[in-house]
Amino acid sequence: MHATRYLLIGGGLVSSQAAKQLRQLDPGASITLVSEERHPPYDRPPLSKDFLRGETPADKLLYDPEPYFREQNIDLILGVSVERLNQPDKTVSLSDGRQIRFEKALLATGGRPVRLKIPGADLPGVHYLRTIDDSAAIAAEAKAGAKAVVVGAGFIGLELAASLTQRGVQVTVIESQPRIWARFADATLARFVERYCTDRGVTFRTNESVSQIHRHNQAFAVDLKSGTSLACNFVCIGVGIVPNVELVQQAELQVENGVVVNEYLETSHPDIYAGGDVANYPDPLFGKRRRVEHWGHAEYCGQLAAQNMAGARNRYDLLTYVWSDIFDLHLEFAGDETEHDQVLIRGSLDKPPFTLLYLKEHRLRAYFAVNAAAKDFQPLQRLIRGGTDLSGKESQLQDAAVPVKTLLT
């Protein structure tokens, strides 16, 4: 049986960051990273953007090439999944029959796309985007003049729609909600983004859902519940992800909307940690448990978990953030917009740049910036972190000529 001090389960950003941090903190320790993907850890955000558009080659997506892991004496096991986790004796069984004993483990199993439970949702030519291979398969079908139906108008759906349109594909986006981004953005912002995409050739069908997908030779028909049928050459589905918790459930660790961890990212077993998309963690800034699917959160979790696995006791303290690029719109979001009683617009929605500010009881909870200057982000984050009372400063918040940093005192 192979033995390792640190076992990293999952081949994404969390494990990549953890491996680097562990090697710095514990130079002589044995580190093993197991990933069911055949590629070393790579950057996922470009999969719906520049990689899909053919602007970035696959090798440029890798955080580090395979030789790096050999040079750093990190045992990299690719194309193999962890089938069983035995927490009492701290061992795992791999799909190729091997077993590994560990001292500390990090669960970074991420998530997988939600699959539609309708006839035809798994036909060849119906794509779900999660991996580099998924993106390459979509790119192979994205020929100028082709027609595509994209199901789901979240960040991934709109990034896909924009990239496919830029490749000359005619795109129709299906969204089950009455408007796009109904779950995380106010109607004003949603209307702006939808209009912006429409002006660039994207067609939206909101308040619609798919009932069935048919395929005949190389063509598809996407049936909507309203009775309409849309003809296309391929279909992309992006309606969210579900956390990969099956291994954790089998190991009888605590699970509730992901793997439950404490402020140190420890699971219900003190030598097993979890981070990234799969972790349900206590957010100290907003006083509640959250599970977020953000790049910055994954990067931070890998570093924090590694520090604590190596002996530190550092608490989670990140203000989570996310970004997106849709055509030439650059979107930056930070905070928690789920609880607010006021939305202010800094600038004008008529023309970017502008920033939407979400407040609750006169305190900033989140911001959503569109093509805004990066210099504003740090002071806005300080306002959120500090819980600054902004009563009577509404006009200054909305005036883009007033530097945000002047509101910190």
C-alpha cells in the first residue's frame, strides 16, 4: 500500500494551490494528487471564453505542466478516481485497484453539471460544459452559420452564447425564469445585459423551458413546453452544477449542500479537509453558511487548507468575488447580494462603466461592476468588510466622480 503525508483528491484549482503551498510549508513531505481527469490541473474560466473561441491553446490553460510535479516531488495520478474513502484508518481505494494511506487529506472533488431530466438530454451533440474536453467538443461544432440552442442564461450560459456568436454561430438562449439572472441580479441589470447581448445577435426565449430534444441525422429539434420547436445543429446546457459528495457520503462525513466544514476547512474528521465548489463553510463576514462556486474561493481554499493541514490554525476570512466576460463587457461581483433592501447605481445604466451597489440597513453588502475601474474595488470591499454605516451618503455613492475611498471614514 502506498503511503503519503498529504493526499489531494481532485484535479482542479484547489488541489493545485494546495500542492504548491504544502511543498513550501513542508519541503520534505510526500504529497499525492489524484485526479480522474487525464490532464494536470488547468484553468476552467477560459473554457467558455477564449479557449472556446480558439484564442488560447490547451497547453496554456495548465497551471503547471507535468514536469513541474516531478520536479517538486509531487506524485501526480491522472485518469484515476477515488472510489472509496475509509476515514477510521485513513485510506482510499482507487479505481485502478491501488490503495493509499494518508495522514491528512483534502477533498476538492468540485461539482458536475446538472443534467436535464428530459428525453434527448444525453444525445450525442447535446453538450454540458465542465472540462477541457467538453469545451473542445463544443468548439468543433461551432462553425460559422451553424445554429445552437443554449439552455440556461446564467454566467456560463451567457459566456457560451457570446463566444459562440463571436464564432459566427446563430444562438438562441432558453431561460426558464421570467428574465435572465433572476436569482442573483436585479431586473435593471438583467435588462441591460439581455439588451446588450440581443444587440449583438443573441436571441432570448425567457419564461420557457425545454420538454424534449430530438435528433435526426446531424440536426436537432428542441421542443419547448409552450409548443414551439427550435431547429439547430447542436445544443449546450448550462443550468448549474451539483457538488460531488458521493465519496464523502460513503465515508459518512457530514454532508448538507456540500461537505460541511468549519472555519479551518476541517470536515467532521479532523484530518480530512474540504474546499472549493464542494465545501459548505461558515462565512464570517455575512454570518451564515455558504457554498460558492467562485475561482477566487477555490484558490483561497487550496492555500488555507494547505496551511492548516501543515499545522496552522488559520480561519476562513475571504470576501468572495467572481468575474465574467460577455462580449466586451467585463463584470466584477463581490459580496452577498441575497439580502438587501436597497440598490443604488453608481454611474449610468445607459452606458458602461457603472456599478450596482446592494445595501441592507444602509450598509454595503455587495457590488456588481460593469466595465468599472479596478481602483474602486478595494475600497468597496473595505466598505463591505467594515460594515460601514452609509446613511446620508447615497448621493455620493451614486456619483462616479466621487472617489469611493472618501466614504471609508
